[in-house]
Amino acid sequence: MSSGKYIKTKFEGVFYRESQKLDPRTGTKDRIYYFWYADAESRGHWKSIGRHSQGYRPQTARQARMDFLSALSGGRNLIEMDRFTMGDAVDLYVEWARGEGKSIDRPLQQYNKHMRSRIHAIPLSSVTPAILTSIRNTLSNVLAPQSILHQFSFLRRAINHAIARKKWFGSNPVSSKAGGWKMPTVDNGRVRFFTPEEVKYLLADLQKRSPQLHDMALLSLKTGLRATEIFKLKRQDIDPHAGIIHITAKGGERQVIHASSDMIDMLLGYCR
């Protein structure tokens, strides 16, 4: 239910009506956005875009109107375009990718497992930031952040392909550029320390594979030296009397690292 009054926004042809339902996030009356256009016979029409609570804003309604008028002037079948679904875009993209010999089975398998039932049948014109956010939140219970990003990246590529093939003439609702939706972000930085038991197994396994690699790993664990710093070590860098190792740190700076006597003896055991 909404009030009958269309309220003009600052954008040409874009209006909203106040709904009797409240926006759950603000507690105020929700807004339903529309745009107005005239057909070839100069008859006026209203087209509903979506609710404020669903992530729509006057700017997105304005872009939708511009896309609609552009399609209308190009003589495109707007009714057919309104029926073009996310599934249509995915199927079109998969067919093209296979024809190009691209690896598509893995992302398609993940799409079918996690996304298909949630978005496949939804027309692209009806895909809202609220729908995408709901799907993202649901997937966060079963998938890692990186996997979720891959899922939405697959959708974005499929829609971009549909746009390039002129099967869809609107903006890409999965693109952050469309407004109201942000692609998931991933923090790939992870910090975890070995347990003493893990150190024991690691060193034992390395000793079997390569005694030299074992010694480099042990030196790194004992002193905190990076691999690149260990690779550059020379015999003259070792001072056994002071129990220190001279290294060339990042940026070329010379630094001193204190080492235990067993580490010094281990390094001196190498003739070169």
C-alpha cells in the first residue's frame, strides 16, 4: 500500500510515493521510486523501480530511466528485456565460455550448488541490492569470504557478457558502480603460529628431504630471519665470538641479529 501522491525528486522524471509500510532500518515510511515516460503516441506511463528499503535511491531510478529511454529509442523489445533473468545471463555466458575453450565447470558447479535456487529465475531488472545482500549473508554461513567473492564475480562477468552481446541494456546490478551494492571484500592477511608439536613434525620431515632446508627452516624459526635474508648469508657475516649474524635487511640496511651458539655452530659447519 502507498499514498496516491507522486512526489518529485531533483532528477527529471523521477518520483516517489510514500508506503504505508515502515523502512525496518529507519522506522520511517518506506519510499517506492518510480519514473515517468511518454510512449511513441505521447501517452504517459509510470514504471515502478523499487523501494528505499531494498537499496534503491533516486540516483538508481534516474539511471534506470535513462537506460529505459535509451532502449525505447533504439526500438528494442522492452517487455522481452524485462523478462531477461539472471539465469539467462549465466546460460549465455557459459555457452560462450565453453565455445572459447575457457574453464567454466568449477564456477558453474559452485553457482548451481549455492546460487541457482536463490537468483536464477529473477529478472535482472528486479535484482536489488537488498536481494544481493541477503544472498551474501546467507552464503556467509556456509562459504569462506573468498569463495563468496568468486560467486559474485561470476555473476558480474555473466551480466557484463549479456550487456556486450546486447541481450541486456540496463546497468549491471552486481557491479559496485551501479550504486547501492558493494562487492564483497576479502582480507587475505592471516596470522597463525606453529605449535611446538607442528614445529617438531615440520623439522623432522624436512630433515628427511633436505638437511640444508632443515637448517634454513630451523634458523628462521630461531631468529626470525626471512628466506631472502638467509639466502644472502656468507661466512664473513657470522661473528662467533659476539654470537651475532650480520644481515642485509629490506632496503639494503645492514642489521645485527643475535643467535644462540648452536645456530652459530650450525652455520659455521658449512664450508662455503
